[in-house]
Amino acid sequence: QITLKESGPTLVKPTQTLTLTCSFSGFSLTSMGVGVGWIRQPPGKGLEWLALIHWDDDKRYSPSLRSRLTITKDTSKNQVILAMTNMDPVDTGTYFCAHKAGWELQNAYDIWGQGTLVTVSS
Amino acid sequence: IQMTQSPPVLSASVGDRVTITCRASQGISDSLAWYQQRPGKAPKLLIYAASTLQSGVPSRFSGSGSGTEFTLTISSLQPEDFATYYCQKLNTFPPTFGPGTRVEIK
């Protein structure tokens, strides 16, 4: 059974760097085709894809946020870390990590964490 | 590639057949997924490859389409189906989501 759980600060100040950790179980991030992605959702709004790291350490970012995002993995700890610099109140929202399946599910995001709410305020 | 959905809000009753449309600004073949999100919960994968039902998803959900126009149909709306539905393109990066369609009780 695949599970993912996000952790990190609930409150950050403007201009600070947000660091979120996705801890997962039930799969290995060394398995071909597998990835872990981050998606966020401002309060009352839609989903925004942020970043993805693949089993082979290939990394992809949202073009609009590329300069602010860094995604890394620690396979020994079964964790994926997302860092977002220069936080602003508009970055307030729930941040989800999700398991990206391989080609058998056409790279869809089949299992999601519960999400963690991050508020940006001074 | 931009993704749009219509309608933004759909009012329906239990037992109704409902259809949600997702359009891509360029052709994406069948590289599309549909997700359901209930309030306060994480999204749940319903359909991938435009029409393949994810394991465990009730058969009242179905998807169709290819290229630029896709539909999600719920054949007989159940109380637990009142939620927001998102499409997502999967063929190229970034895997953009549509803006969502909220299905509410009439």
C-alpha cells in the first residue's frame, strides 16, 4: 500500500524559503518510471502543478516558478524535499505531494498525500 | 498548452446523468486524466488515458475523447459524487490541470 505524507512549517514569513518534506512508503523511488510530484492549491482555488522528480533523478519544474523551486530526493529515507524561495502571501495554500505512476497509468498521479496548509504572513 | 473546463459549476440531482467537458488548446492524443476532489480532501484519480477507469473507481464514471476535446460522464449521480472534478494533461511538461468543475446539489 502506497502512502505519502507532507510535513513542514505551517507559517512562513514573506521572503523566507519554504522547505517541505514528502515522506512515503510502499514504493521505491529507484523503480523505473516512478516519480514524486508536488502540487499546490490556494484556498478556494484550483490545482497548480509545481515540480516532479523521477526515479533516475530527472527533475521537472513549473516554468512560471522554476527560478524559485528546487526538488531533491533522499532514497535512503524515502523522502522528497521541495524548497521554494522568496515566499509571498500569494503562495499561501495547501501543498500536496503525489506518487506519479509509470507508463502503465500514463504517468498519472495515482496516490496523493493529505496535503499541508502553508500560510505566508508577517 | 492550456486546459479549459465547462461548465465551471454544474447543479444536478441524485440520479442525474452529468457530463463535464475538458478542452486542450492543442492536441494531446489521449493523454488526459480526471480527478475528483471532495472538500478538504486530496484529489483522487478517476480516469487516465482519457477513458481507462482507475482500479476501484465505480463504473458509473466514464471518460471519452481524444485530441482536444474530452468528457467525463457520471451515469447516475450519487450523494458522494458532489465534488470538484479536474482534468490534467499528461503528454508533455508541465502537466497542467484544468480549472475544475464543481458539481453541486440542485
